[in-house]
Amino acid sequence: MNKTLFIAAATTILVTASFANPNTGCGLGNEVISNQDSVLMQVFAATTNGTSGNQTFGITSGTSGCAKPAKFVSNDRANEFVAGNMDVLALDISNGQGEALSTLATLLNISNPDTFATVLQANFDKIYTSSNVTSANVIDNIVALG
């Protein structure tokens, strides 16, 4: 039984590895383990990325061989503003106007605040997806609309 299980697991790993992208992603594992020609080294690189928790930091900061997403709000003032004004901003977005919405448009360097307000109002349910949505989710949802 153990031998059969081992053979099945080894076959699965080999088949999966043959279809997998050899790029283990960005992060410390990818930077430190440069020779990733074998499945074992790719597993070590991927495990290092996952267990060290630095891949997320690399993606958000653009370091460790990672690239920032094209739609990424790196404006700390906008992030802080949304975090501190979730309820007021929700009300303004639902109304399609208001001081909080105007301030957010300014912080995000929106060239046409009226269109921005209209788009957000029309997509309110895609921005505030639940009663316990986080400010980070709200910003991500707003950026995803752009």
C-alpha cells in the first residue's frame, strides 16, 4: 500500500512539474535559489517565498524580483483617507457627490472627478461588497473599475 501511494505521489509530482511554469514567482526564494533546474530546487524556492512572507511585500514594493501591479495605489494619503472615512465615503459614493468623494478624487489625481463619481456611484455594490469590507478592499475595488 505504501509503495503504491509513493508511486502515485511521485507520478503526480513529475506530471505536474512537466506542465508547470519553471518560474516560481518573485520573492526571497527566487532571489536566493538561482539554479532552479530541478523540481526540488523549484519547490525550495516556492516554499521559501511562501514561508518567509516576503512575496507579498515584494509585490507591493516592487522589490525581490517582483513587479508592482499596474493598478496599484501607492498613495499613502489616499489609503489613510479611505481608512479614516469609510462610512462618509460610502455615503458620498452612493449619492454620486460629496466632499469625501471629491477629496479622494484629488488624492488619486483623477482628471475628471465628475465621471469618476458617476462610475463609482454606478458600481457601489462592487466597491462596498459587504458590511465588513476593509479600506484596502475598497481601494482595490475602486482601482479595478479604472
